[in-house]
Amino acid sequence: MDLVIALTINGLVWGLIVALIALGLSIIFGLLDIINVAHGDFFMVGTVLALVIAGTTGFWIALVLVPLLGLALGLVIERLVIRPTITAASLTIVTTFGLSMILQETVRATFGAQPQRMPAPIPGTVPLFGLEYDIYRLFAAFFAMLCIAAFFLFLSRTTLGTWIRAVRHDRETATALGIPVTRVCAFTFGLGTAMALLGGAIAAPITTVEFRTGIDILPVSFMAVVIGGLGNLKGTVAAAILLAVLEGLVSSFADPTLARITSLAVMSGVLFAKPNGLFAGATR
Amino acid sequence: MASRIKWAGIAAVAIALAFVPLLLQQLGGLFWINVIAEIMIWSLLAASVNLLLGYVGLLSFGQALYFGFGMYGVAIGVSHFGLGLWPAFFLGVFAASAMAAIAGVIAVRLTWHYFAIITVVFSLIFYFVAMSAKSITGGDDGLSFSTPVLWEAAGLSLTDRVTQFYFIYLICVACFAGFALLVASPLGMRFAAVRDNEKRASLIGINVYLTRWIAFVIAGFLAGVGGALFALFGRYASASYMFYHVSGEAVVWSIVGGAGTLLGPLIGTALLILFREVVSGVWENYLIAVGALVILVVMFAPRGVVGIFNDLIERRESQDDRAAADIKSLAEMD
């Protein structure tokens, strides 16, 4: 029973982090119609940067610095690589695939190929439902939740957020109303990248840090986006948490591979039965 | 005119490839024989992506699954059932096509992003299955076997590099010739109709799902042939070749070469594998260069390498037409 609870909470923690990353993928996808294959590698770069920066200045500074670096990285990549190839979605798959190769190999060349682990910034455990649970994991879940809430507030309460929603809703009308559409798109890509890197920084102490971690996180985030319904941001969050908790639950009585297979099978069932996502018809 | 140039180009590529072993023997670079054989094998996987993306308008991110079935069909056929070369080969190709026929029933009901995702999901499921079923598949370590003889009476064996090259060459030529006939056939026209306008296609009586399903099965067959050849070529099968990254690479090869063209996948695969072979010899982190090359190609040639070539032919032709029209109008003035 302890194991079931522990793995379910682990799933919940992980699901919240994945939700943050998948939200980044979802806004890029919804606004620019880009299938961003490099998104998992943005997460990976976040974990690596967090480890490196935390090693010199401490984890808390890294937690602030990494998303800012992510925003800068996203803006540069958007200008250099995405904007010239945005004419067709199939082209952006190729460019982001190339980008993914470059990011992975650059990290391997500079950071090394050896997987590393990062010590928990908040050591110790607390009693939770009759078991001792890592404090940092709880903090990570709480912090990810905070970031997700901040993101939704940003979208609904700020001018820039309103612009993003306007461009997404109707690009031509937004242009006619004087919204700088090109710049809004650039910023959105930067924001999405920053969210992936932030997710990486939060996850760095509870996962292995190496140049390949992005490969595993990418399909999971895509599944959250699709199961939640394309363009449905709240659906994305719900789907990310659901998938991770389901996987945690199943892995408490079967091996992790079987858990992965189960969640994938559930996913194909959902796609088949409700191709517009589990939460189709819910408010955007 | 344009189609004649195209056919001439295709024939030229096929004939040039046939002379590769002779040329390399003269130059003493037999290492490259295997590189080119490998390019031909992978080009079948790229062609499989291309059939769906370029001719039916479906982006599959999971073709490595059928490549993997072809690969494991051969490896398991030889090492577990003790089959000969051809029975094992057909087992692999059959397994891949059958898997595509089953997965296709679900997959082709979806399109575009959803189709891309469901194909990834299927390939991931079987990737994890292959990883965990170590006793059958060897998991991550893979399954090694010794190649059965090709033709005992004639003393032909795949251990001879040149024989192996021609074995792969002939099968690839057959596949690409079949591909060319297919896209020119009435079925190929149906593919194009479904790609260009699904609604209109169904209104003129085309069964859209069935057409997509047929394309999906043929694509699975092509990938399966590639996988079966790869297993015989490497005497090895491994679950890692079923991962979605391999599928992604095939998508890149196909688009870089030119999706929707017959030879695009072959050219794209050749370009990127040769580039990798050359650069990896001089720079350890060659993947950075490969990534940059991929980005630059689609930036400057959005329709792929073969797309540029086709544009050139068409432009020259329209120039010829214009010149002819000018001459005609001059003649009329006189």
C-alpha cells in the first residue's frame, strides 16, 4: 500500500512538471502551428544548465536564471531557424529535428556524455500519508503548480497575454487591430522554450542529468497535448497529470515498462474514441 | 519532355549504382561498398515515409516500427526457427506488412497531427515490448545471428561484399520500380486525389479510408523490406532501431531529398549518410554539422534537393515554350 501511495504521489509530482513543459509545447503549437521536435531537448538543456549554474552559484539562482536563459535561447532560435521555415509544418519538423541534433551534440561536447545526478537543494523528508517523502519533490510539485497558475494569469490578465490569445484566435483581425503579430509569435516561442527550460531546472534534482533525457520527455509531452485536445491548454494540464498518475499507479504493481505500455495503450484508445481530446467541448 | 528527363534521370541513377562495386574495386575503397549498400537499405525506409507524406498526405512518425518488424522477422526466423535466407526474408516482410495492416485500421481514421501522434504511439508501444521481451528479441543488446547462404549451388553468399551489394541493389531497384509503377497507376491517382482534396475524392466515389489503408500497408511493406535487408546486412537486430528517433530520421531524409518525388528519399538518405561518414572522420561532434546541414537545406530548398532539380527542368521548359511562342508570333507577323 505504501508503494502505491508513493508511486502515485511521484506520478502527481512528475505530472505537474510535465504539464509545465507540455504547456510550453502547446502554446508554440497553437500559435505557430509548429511540431517542435526539439522541445524535449529544451527541457534537457534546462536540467544541464540548472546543474552547472547550481554548482557555482547555488540552486535558487539557477531556478531564476535558467528560464531567463531559455527565453533568450528561444528568441534567438525563433529568429534564426523557425521564422525562415515557418511556411509549412512539415518543414518545421525537419528544422526542429536538426535543432535537436545540434542541442544534444553541443551538450555532449561541452557537458560530457556521462549521466550525472544533482543533490536535492532541500534535503530531508517529511511524513506524508504514513511514509517519509522527500521535501524537495513536494516543493517541486508546489512550484510547478505556481508556475502553471502564473502562466494562466499572464495569459488572461496582461496585455501581452491578451495579444497572444488574440493572435491565436484570429491572426488577420489581430493584424488589422495593430497587434505586432510577428513579435507576438517570436515572444510566444521564447516563452514556450523558457517553460521547457524551467521544467528542466525544477526536475534536475529528481532526474538524471544527461544529453539524452529530452528523447524520453518529448513523446510524453506530445501525448499530453494531444489527449488534452490540441489548443486546449487546461486540457493539456489535466492530461499530463492523468497520464503520469496512471503510469505511477500501474508501476506500483508491474514493472515500469509495462506501465509505459499501459499508458500508451490508453492513449491510443483515447485518440481512437475521441480524436479531439478527452476534454473536447470544454471551455478553452 | 519533363517526364522523359525524369525517367532518364532515374535510369541513370540505377545504372550508375550498378557500376559502383566495379569502380570502388578499381579505386581500392571497398569500405564504401557497405556504406552505399546501407544507404540503399535506409532509402527504403525513407521511401516508406515518402509514400505516405508525399503521395497520400499523411505524416507518419512511426515507420521504424515496420522496419523493426522486418528486421526481427529475419533475425527470429534464422536464430529461433532455423529458417533459410529467403523464408526468413519473407517472414520479415510479411510480419511488417501484417502489422501495418492491423495498425492501419486504426491509424488511417485519423489525419495530420493525430495521425503523426498515433503512429508514434504504436511504434513506442512495440519498442517497449521489444525492450522488455529480452528472451525473444535480445532487448537493447540485440539479437545476433549468422547469415544463411544465399544460393548454395552457385556458391553465392552474403559474406562476400560484392554479392551482398548486388543482392541489396536488385531488391531496392525492384522496390523503386514498383513504387514508380504504383504512383503512375490508377491506384496512384487515387492516392493523389485523397492527398489533394479528401472531400472531393470521396464525392467522386473514392473510399478514402480504404485508399489510405492500402497506402499504409504498402508503406509498411517497404519499411519491412528495408528492415529485413538491414538484418541480413548487419547479421543483427536490435530494439533500438524501432525507436521514434529512427522514424524521425527517415522523415528528415525524405523531406531533405524531396517529398513527393520518386528518388527524393534515396538522394536525401545518400546526402545525409555520406555527409555523416565524411564529417565523422574529421570531427567527433559531427552531429552538429549534420543538424546544421539539415536546417540549411530546408531553408534554401523547401522542396528538397530533387525539388530544386525539378524546378530547374520546369523553368527551362517554360522558357522553351515561350521561345517557341515568340517564334510563332514572329512568323505570324510576317
